[in-house]
Amino acid sequence: MNAALDPTTPRPAAPTTAWELLRADFPILDQRVHGHPLVYLDNAATSQKPRAVLEAIDRYYRSENANVHRGIHELSNRATAAYEGARARVARFLNARSAEEIVFTRGTTEAINLVAHAWGARVRSGDAILLTEMEHHSNLVPWQLLAQRTGANLRYLPVTGDDGGLEVDRLGQLLTPEVKLFAFTHISNTLGTVNPVAELCARARGLGVVTLVDAAQSAGHLELDVQQLGCDFLAFSSHKIGGPTGLGVLYGRRELLEAMPPWQGGGDMIANVEFYASRWNVIPHKFEAGTPHIAGAVGLHAAMDYLDRIGRQRIFQHDQELAARAYEQLAGLAGIRLLGPKTGRAGLVSFHFSDVHAHDVVTVADQFGVALRGGHHCNQPLMRKLGLESTARASFYFYNTAGEVDRLVEVLREIRRFFHVPL
């Protein structure tokens, strides 16, 4: 066995960079998997949580736990202040005009579904919805369902191929008066492409087309300014930016949220209820039926504070450097197909070995302590366009190191040997 892969190999030397020092904030990273130091490279699926987030959630449950908005006792007041404080923090995180433009959901998926149902009530037969060919299923299936309900048409802005760009020059043909909404991802979770969001929003706004940005892969890596981007809606998930699972955010332009009907009914989303009719609460509460994920909001608040202490622009630069290092080294392996742009990519690399299935790559890598993702990455239409069923994916965050990229490449070389494939 390669000495570098031997489980008796000593742990890495003491941290030498500020990025390595940050790893101490993530207890989960200090463990061995199958006898090897954990190398967690599945951050596009979910990120790990720093102590600041874990402690904030623990503190909430130990000293503040109560239901929000409906109580008048001290614990309820504390919980309400913490929950609404998190909403105000999200507004600052996105530079929204007001906390009233921030709706808490269960995740990016539910946020997009909320728009598809509530805003989508205005869509009619013959209208069109424009997407891109690189969309995650979360930003594709809800619009399919809307089109089925209303008779609207779906259109797709093409992807150029393995290099992962959008054919922006086709917008003139596709972005026509029939289009009511243009929904697109900021960063592709398969290609690593960083789309020109401000440009796409400006093109749509010039024609009166509403825009929705899927920021699931960008919110924890890039500074997002919804006013500067010019989007009408934007969605992201807490768990991909160091916060807890089960919580998401929908930003919506105030005028649109106020005009939209509620999606779910129940407590807190109402102002008054009679036996045969109800009046709705003001935004954003109109869209938050029932008891919310209060502890999740507290954890998200702590995660945003943590990220901004580091600096999201610094994080993005670090992620790009790791992705560039991985791309360059992987390109030297025989029989490998790399997806996405060679330069300017976000912090992930998807690849396909011509003679080893992605699931086999990920399964064997796990035996060496390296956590990757293998499959279609909720991008089945894109995969089919590229002639693939699946890829393996390594995705990076600020607690990953150059040494872990090198370790990934060592493990992949070992996998090639394991399957008797020439290097």
C-alpha cells in the first residue's frame, strides 16, 4: 500500500496557516474514518458546523426555549427576540431593504416551492418560465409542476458543454414577452460555474420579467447584495453555510411578497380567523404558518456572524484556490473527464473516470477517510445532456487545506491501481 495511505501514518503537522487554525473550531473534523484522518470534501451537500453555532443552539435550548410571537412570558419574549433578531441578521447578510423581506422556510427547496405556489398563482396558460440547463432539481421540478397546473411553457437557456458556461447570447431568443419568470442558479453544484447574476437580472428586469436566484451554493462563499444583484427572489439554505439543517431563507422584494397569497395555512400567518373566512398577517409572517424552527434561526445567526468575521470574499478566494489546485492535479490523471470551467470556477470539481463508476470511486475513497459525493447531484437533465449517468464530486470550504487536496489525488491514484487502470 502507498505509505501516504497507510492508517498508521502520523497525523498532519501542527497548523501553519490561518485557514488550518480555523479547523479547530469544527470538532467533527478531528476524527478518523476507517482508521484514516477524515478529509471532508462534501461541502456542496452540507457544511460542517463550528463550535459557535453548536454553542448558540445549546444555549437557546438551555435558557430561552419557548414558542415565539404568541406568548407574553419572559422565555417567549427571549425566544421571539432571538428569532426576529436572526431575521434582521439575514437582512443585513443579504443587504435587503428590510427584515420584512426575509421569510424563513425549511430550506432552499421549500423557498422555491413557496414562490412557485404563491407567486405562481398569477401564471396563466401560454405564459413561459425560463430556466437554465444546469438547474438543480429544486429549481426545476417546482416549475414543472407549475407548468402542469397552469398550461405554462418551460424554456431552457443552454449550457455550452463540459466547460459549463451558459449560452448568454441566446437570451435574446428566449427572454421574450411571454416569459413571466427567469429562475437560475448562482453557482452550479455540478459544474462549479459562477453565473453572471447581476447581468441576467438586468436583462430580465429590462423586460419586466421576475427573477429568482438559487443561492444555495453561493450564500456561504460569496458576499451577496440583493439590491446590487437586482433579483426579485433569492433562496438559500442554512446547512450549507455552517448553520443547522431544516432552515432556509427566501428573500423577496416587498412589493411582490405583499401581493402574493399565502401558501400554507395555520397559526401565526393570520390576523383574524372566522368560521368561513380569515385575514392574513403582514409579511413576512403571512408565509410562516405554525411554530418555526426557532433554534435553527439562532444557529443560522451564529453561522452568519462566524462567516463575516472571516470574510466571505476571503472564503471564496480560498475555495477557488483549492478548486484550481484540484483541477490541475486531476487533469494529469489518465482517463479522467473534468466538468466545468478551467478557470474562475467555484470551490468544487466534478469528474468522471471512463472505466470506474462514480459510486465505486466514492465508496473506495471513503475507506481511506475521504468523503466525496457520487451520483447525478440532482442534475439528471444536465447529466443526460453531457452523456453521463453520474460523476464524483469534491467540494471545498474554508476549513479544507491544500494538503487535503493532495491527499484526494493520492487516494484517486490508489483507486486507479485498485481497479487496475493505467495511471
